[in-house]
Amino acid sequence: MKHVRHFTPSLFLSLVHICLVQANYAPYFFDNGARSTNGNMALLSLSEDTPVGTHVYTLNGTDPEGDPVTYDLTYEAGSKRYFSVDKNLGNVTLIEELDREKEDEIEVIVSISDGLSTVSEKVRILVMDANDESPEFINTPYIVEVPENTPSSSSIFKIEAVDKDTGSGGSITYFLQNIHANKFTIDRHSGVLRIKTGVTLDYEKSRTHFAVVVAKDGGGKLRGDNKVFSATTTVTINVEDVQDTPPMFIGTPYYGYVYEDTLAGSEVLTVVALDGDRGKPNSIHYCIVNGSEGSFEIGNTTGAISVVKSPNQLKKEVYELKVQASEVSQEGDISEHTFAMVTIRVVDLNNHPPTFYGENGPQNRFELTMYEHPPEGEILRGLKITVNDSDQGANAKFNLRLVGPGGIFRVVPQTVLNEAQVTIIVENSAAIDYEKFKVLTFKLLAIEVNTPEKFSSTADIVIRLLDTNDNVPKFSSDYYIARIPENSPGGSNVVAVTATDPDSGLWGEIKYSIYGTGADLFLIHPSTGIIYTQPWAVLDAEVNSKYNFYVKAEDTDGKYSLAEVFITVLDVNDHSPEFNENIQEKTMIIGSPVKIEAIDQDAEEPNNIVDYSIMQADPANVFDIDQSTGEIKLKSYIRSLDIIHNITKNKDCIWSLVVQAKDRGSPSFSTTAVLKIDITEETLHKGPMAAFLMQTKDNPMKALGVLAGVMGIMVLITIMISTAMFWRNKRSNKIMPVRRIIKKRQTPPPRAVRMEWLKFKRPSNAAEKFVVEDDVKSLHNENSNNNIQVPPMPPSAPLPPPPPAPAPRSDAPGWRVPTVSGSLTPKHIIKPPKKKGHSSTHNALVSELKMRFEKRNAAIGEPHI
């Protein structure tokens, strides 16, 4: 114990302090036994799967003086720190993962201190096992060499696996996967691999086997759960070959032939045998056991069988040789053997080919003449053919077949032995066609079947066909399409139809004819098939542009076929455009176009498409015309008569234009006409309203504002009248009939005032050119536009007397389109004006004025043009 001197002013206090220190007692741990969770950690055991961060123990002790104590853990130098401790509470926590297989005991120095004295103890903490390891196979890979003659149930290998765990977790059992399909078994405890009882290995069937071994531990607790671990490995068993299989002949059965020209000592055939043990095969020794009768011998090592006698010395036709093949070991010992039978046939020399014969001996060409399409199954009786082979036995057997166009004839018989009569039968009558083949040529082939030489011979079969009328004339097309211009003269060629009949002679001659409702204007040449128009025929596409009829091709026996002919008459530009007769005079209101129209009677475009143009006008810069529609309008800068007066001195505002209508045909035709156009403006009766409308025609918003004000005043007057009538009825306690109110409102103003306002005057400015016309009937506009046209009144002409109001006509004649050739002088046609209404704002005002002065002006008429 270390004493520290304190130099203080008071010696008494120092002495008291020294006495107290000398009287202090050391702290100590409680020893609560091995199963306790607090104390001095003596005999503490922990499972290796304890999670890091777990509170595993509580250090507990005391100080005799009752002073507070602190705890600490220390380790020896180089040791791993597995635990940490709370210095005040003594709670010990695991801070490093435990592994029993690496360290099964941990030494820790625990200490307790009261601040003055420290007591330390070394304790050992046992690490308990948990099943956290899997079995591991050692000395892998496993490859085993096993001879194929190893007895069943024999042990062939020992598999070994280890598990680092203790107890049941470290115990291992073995078993095989796919035990039923396996040829092996394994001892579950020792791991000894054996051949399954009753099973033998065969190198010739399978040279390699695979056994999948599973090693499984006994299971144990891991983090609270029962765990079982396993591992697998594959054992490769290679089967070693041993001499346990006899030799085998290859290519059996064996047949050989000895011909009459074979020389003694010639090889007939070779037999081949192999050792059944392919891993380490032995050599083979051959010998003839019996059956040769001294006529044949065999090479001991080659297996080649030879004839030792000439063929004429051989007494038997067939020899059956029994040949033995034996294995010879490396030591020269003969062990396993096997047998094979060899059949050798002695045959005569095949030196005669098949030969064809006719009625007069050998013949190699046969001819026949017949009509086409004979009945199927008919025999060609004109052909008398015999075939013969003078050899005997198999050498005299041969096949017959026809070489040529297939499927037409068949030959009977097909297989012949020695000699036969040859018959040729019709198989396909349709193919025997004179138009396809006038001559059919075949090769009759006889070829031996089972001889090595395959001798053969041939004969030519020539069949000449005679024609029959078996074909119908056939057109080159089912229909013919032709086009002919409408101005073609009579007798013009239209189209040529063509039909063919492959029959010969008169049967192939064709005669053409036409019929049908559309054939009246056409003729056909009976032999050439040329279709042409009747001499008197006149074609007109505008009348009929489509014709169709049938054409017939017929041979001398009356067999025929039909085709359809479609003829289109092509339009030719043979019509000039024709103006409507009403174009001679037009009245144009400034701002509205007038329209001319010409019609071309041609049937097709572009012959009937008309373009319009102005040929001549004076002045030339007043009018424009739409090339397609024929609408004529003033230049865009001409908006009033004043502008026109500035352009020309013609105060009447009437011009004559030369207009042209020209079609788009080739060559093109055109028509011109003289058109008179009277230009005017819409007119109203002179007065303040007309002046106002003229002043505001370029400012429509101002006119709309005035109109809205007038309407507001009218609505206000209506409300005042209604209010007055309501109070009047209320005072009289009855409702006045409506007819009395209407009667009071229909009182007309004095006639004199109206007449004075409607007097015509010479217009002095542009605003006064509008004149109100109150005819009950709407005026008809000759130009079919939507503006009422009123011609201006001459300045000095008196007001004409009012004519009777004309009755409206609903049956006005329609426009006719006459043909105009050259220059057409327009006529003045007087027509009643057409009914049109006003669509603009000032026209609506005029209509309102007309309603107010309807009775007064009903008798006032309008002068007609």
C-alpha cells in the first residue's frame, strides 16, 4: 500500500487520516456456486451459440465497511477480449462470438475495488458445444477401381467424414441417394461401401458407376432450435475388365459362293471374331471343326476361308462349315471359344442374258399403231413379245419393267423365271393423247434379280397414235376488253379473238360467231376472229359507251366454247362548249359577282371540262373572271360607282365583254359570246335613313349601336304601354279584349306625309343612291344572287304611273343551255326579277321601313328591264 503525505497546516487532521487508512478492509466477491448467475463468475459455462450482446453474468461483491465497489475484467496479454463489464453494476456482456471448436475455455481476471483496495481472481469460463458444424468428407475425391469379377456384398471402399461438434452433433451416419437404382450399399456407421447383395459388375455393360454418399450428423441445439447438418460427396467406381467373356463373331450369318469359273485356292469369304472382354482383349484363333470335307480351309489368324479344290470337283451344291474362334492368352493358352456356321453354295456360271423374241425369232424393236385414249385396262394385242433366259435356277430369274413416260402402261408379268409371254396393259388413258405425243416410245427392260452379273437386255416399244376429235375449241381468254374511239368509221376493227383446237385436220378448224343484245353494231370474221363495226354503225360515247356480247368458237363436229367481249367507246372531243342563253345581259351589283355558264356535251373528262376567260373588255382593268366557275366580279379596288366614273366616261355603267368558254380536250374547242353587264349599287329611298346607312356602311359597329338604341326605345315604349293598360284594367276591374288594343295600334299615319317622303329625286351623293322599293312581292334577281337589283332612274324621266302588282310565278322556266358557235350577240331578254332577300344590316332596316309603309306603297310598282 502506498502512503501519500499531505502537507497541511493541521497536524491533527493528518494523524486522523492515517489512522483511518490503516483500519480499512478489502472488498470481496460473493461465491454463489456453479449454477448462480451472480457472484465471482467461478465455474461459469456458456454455449458457443450465445448471441453477441447477451447479458451473461452479474459480478457481485461487497465491502466490509460498506463502501461502494466497482468491478473490472482483464485478460492476459495476447488473449481475445470476449466480455465487457459495467463497472458500477457488474453486468457482464458478451462482446465477441464464441467458437468452442477454436477455444473451449476462456480465462478472465475479475476484480472488485472499493477505491482503496482491489481484489482480483482468475476464473475459467467453459464454452459449451452447439451443433453449428457440418460433417466434412476427408481425402476426397473418391475414385475406386473395382474388378468386374468382385463378388457381391464385397467391401470396396471406406468413406470417412468428421464433424467438429461433440455429442450427438458430432456423431455421423452415412447413406446413399437413389438406393434402389444403385448397385451399392453403405454401412451407416462405419461408411464402408459394398457391392449390393446379388449384384455383379459387368465391364461390357457399364464401365463406370457413381454413388452419391450423404453424411449426416446426429443433430443438436443451435440458437434454441434443433438442427441437423449433412454433406454429400460422389464416389466414382471404375470397373476393371477381366477375362470372363467368350469371343463373339461379327457379321453373322455367313454366306459364300463358289462359281464354276472359280480357281482352286481362291478366297470365298472371311469370318471375324472379337474378344468379348474389350478392356484387355486376347487374340483370336480360327479353325474349321467340320463340314468342309477337305474342300475348304481357313486362316488361323485371319479367318479367311478358301476353296482348295476346283469347282467341278465339288460334289455338293451347299456346304455347311462349323468354324470355331478361340481366345489365346498372352501366355499362349487357349481358353474361351465360340462357334459360327458358314454356308457356301456352289453355283453354275451365269452366261446367258434374257432375250426378247417376236413372231420370227429374236427381236429388239416392236411397233404398234392405235387410236388415242384407248379404254383403261385394254391389252395392246398388236404387240406379240416373248422373253427367255436359257440359264437355270436363280440365274434364269429376272424382272421386267417399262422405261419411259410413267404411269401410262404397265407390263405383266413383272418377275419371270426362264420364259414368259409379255403383255402390256393401258393404265392411264388420258395420258395417251395425240395432241401431246404423236409417238410414244418405251424401253422394255429385262434384268436378272439375284445374279452378281445382273445381266439384262432391252427392246424398243414404239406406239404411233391416231387422232380423234377429243378437244373443244378454247379461247385464249375468258373475256376480251376492247376500246374504240367514237369517231371511228363503219367497218373499223375492234378486237381480234383467238381460239385454238389442238385436234388435227377438219377437227381442228374453227368458225367464229357472235350473239347477244350488245352485238347489233358489230360483226366478226368467221375464220380470223376479227371483230369490227357494221359498215353503217355510228358510235357515240354520249349515247352509249359500253357494249358487251358473247363470241362463240365451234369446230366441225359442233363442239364449241364461249367468251365474253366488253367494248368501251372512248369519248372524242367533238362538242364545243355552249353558253346559256341568259348570259347575254347581266346586272352586277357592286360587291356581288355575276356568273356565266357553258356546258360541253362530251361524255368524259377532260373533254367536258370548261375554262372561262375574258377575251376583250374596255377598259381592261375593271373585271376579273374565275377560270373554273365562270364568276365575273369587279377588281377589288372598285367599291362604288364613283370609282367606276373615274375610270370611264360611260355614265350608264354598261359594258360589253367578250367571254370565251374553252374545253380541255385535244384538240380543244371554244365558244365566245358578247356579254353586257349593267353595274349598279343597291338603292334606297332618299332620306335621313339612307344617308345614315351610306355614311356607316364602312363602320358597321356604329350602325349596330344605333340599331341597339332604336330597339331599346321600342322596348321601353312597349313597357310603358303595357303598364298603362294594366292600371286601366285594374281600375275598371276587367280585362280589355286584345282586339281593341290592336285596333288602336293599327291606325295608319296620314297618306300625304308618306307620299311626300317617297318622292324620287336625282341622287346627289353616294348616300342618296339607295332607293326604297316597297313592292309586296320580292324582286327576282336575274343573276340569281342574294341582292335586290333596282336600276337607277334617269335624271329627267318623270315618275311612271304605278303598274299593277305582278302576281308571283312559281312555274318560271328553267335555264336552257344552247350551243354558241363563234361570236354570239347577246339579246335583251325581259324576265321578271327573281325573289331574293336582304342579308346585310341595312337590308334589315329597309325591311322594317317596308313594314311600316306597306299599305301606302303597295300600289307603287317598279319598272322592269
